[in-house]
Amino acid sequence: MLSAAKHLAPNTWPNIRAVETRKLAGNSMVRAALYMVALSALLILLPASAQAAEIVIVKSSAAVPYAQAEEAIKAELAPHHHTIRSALAKDVSDKGIDASIGGADMVIAVGTPAAAWLQKHLPEKTKLVYCMVSNPEAAGLVQGRQATGVTTDIPPAAQLKLIADALPRARLIGVLHRSDTPDGPRQLKALKEALPEGWKLEAICVNEQPSVAAAIDLLMARNIDVIWTTPDQSIYDTPTVRVLLLAALRSRIPVWGFSQAFVRAGALIGGSVEPAAQGAQAGQIAQRQLTKPDPSARVESPARIETTVNLIVAGQLGIEVPESVIGRAGQVFRSEK
């Protein structure tokens, strides 16, 4: 149109240009309006849970493992731009839920004490995720209000797989257990169900013996291939661990340890979970529950298990641990040369 205006009288050009400018401006305003309408529609369609949330991480204490899990949670959730605060369980208990948690959308509990307390006291509307928790059922996390998280308990099948890899000839596994505690029968049943084909279980009931030492002596006399231990505090305190490891060394029987410290103390091999891995998994669970809540989700097993091998003990027992096991171990204790 402006090119055609060249043939018109000069005094008509300003009016033509004004009309054209108003049309261009109008088109820009229309495009901007359409863009805003489309953006608004998109925001309406997005679920509210996909937006940034307010999250409070509650640690059972200031212990280093809990702090490591906390940092991993924050790192996992950082890309989603949530508002994250931290608190200790004692402070939350002293100040009260309203003052400490406020209107948070989610609370992530680190450690069994914090998770068990929050399960009882947290408002139903506040989502609860947990990590660094042993035996979520005993902690009350699989009943009542919906809570989701990752346990430190390694499935028996995964433990037995590591034992079979390290000790290919093992077929008879020995275990100390208690029949007078809720955990004892449950753990024994789970172990029996996870036994590989051809394996047998020799179980000694501690509470039916005069003492734990007597139960250990009885177990050593059963010609077993390996001893399996579990973090049952009603059996395994520090003195019991020492007695067991010494007796096993004398009888030349390898021990599966339930922690890295246990393996360092004298067990041949063990599996454990790292706090950072627990925190990262809890962060992933938290984001899933915010984005697409799953009311049926309760407990996840550890996604990552760190193997520990004690080659010093292997040498004392005359056992050659396969290189495939050593190669994938996160921690290997060797003799100093």
C-alpha cells in the first residue's frame, strides 16, 4: 500500500502511513493476546503438583549420615526449583508442627525416629516421604496415613546373591534368630523364602539357649558354609559381634556382615546402603509424588547396594574371592604391604 501511495498527492501520505501503522500495531496486539491466551490455557492444563512446592527436610539428628542424605535430596530436587527448608526432629517436636512445618506441601523424613514421629503427627494433607529407615513396618509407616519412601533393608534375595557370587560352593547357611520378637520370625521367614534352589538353612534360636555365646557355639558345630547376620539389635550388640567373629575365624567359617563396619571388623563380605544413595532415591520418590501422586506406593528397596569385601579375612580363611566380586565392590580391605 505504501508503494501505491507514491502516485498520490504528497499531502495524503501521512494519513495513509498512520492507517498502515495502526494496522501493524493491531496485528501485534492480536498476536500478543493470542499468545497470552495460549499460555494461560497451558498453565491451566498443567497439574498443580507439577509446580514448585514447599518442602521441609526433617532429620532425626545432626549425625553425618543424615546430613549426607539431606544434601543428596537437595541435589536431586534442585532442578525443579522447589523451596526447601531443613529442621531437626527435636526442634519440630519442641516447636510444634504448625511453627516448624507450616503450610509445607511435603515433608521428607531422614531416619527412622523422624519418620515414625511425623507419621503420627503430620497433617493428613501434607505428603510424607522418608529415607534411611530400617523396617518401615515396625516404624508404623505402612499403616495409617499414606507415606512413601526407601528403606535401608536389603532384600534377602539380593544378599544371598552376593553370598553365592563370593562363595560359589556354599550350600548350607547358618543364622542366629529370636522367636520371641516381632522381627525374628519375619526375618527368618523372608530368608527361607529367598534361599536359592539346593540351599539349606540351619537356624539357631537364641532365646532357647542359655546364652548368646552358647547359641554361637551350637551354630559353629553344625558344619555350615557361611553365617548370615542381620541388624537385629536384640541379638547383635558389639560384644556379640566380637564373639561371633572370633568363633567363626577359629572354625574357618566366613561371615556375611550387615554393614561395612561389620566387614571391617572381620566378616568376609557384606552389603550396605550409602546415605547419599538413599537421599537421591528419596528425592526421586518425592518428585514423583509431587508430579503424579501414587497412593498405593509405600516402601521401595534400595536401588543401589554397596558391596564390601575383606581380603585380609579371606586370606586367613584360605578363601579366594572371585575377581568379579572384588571388581564391583565399593570397599575392599587389603593387607598393608
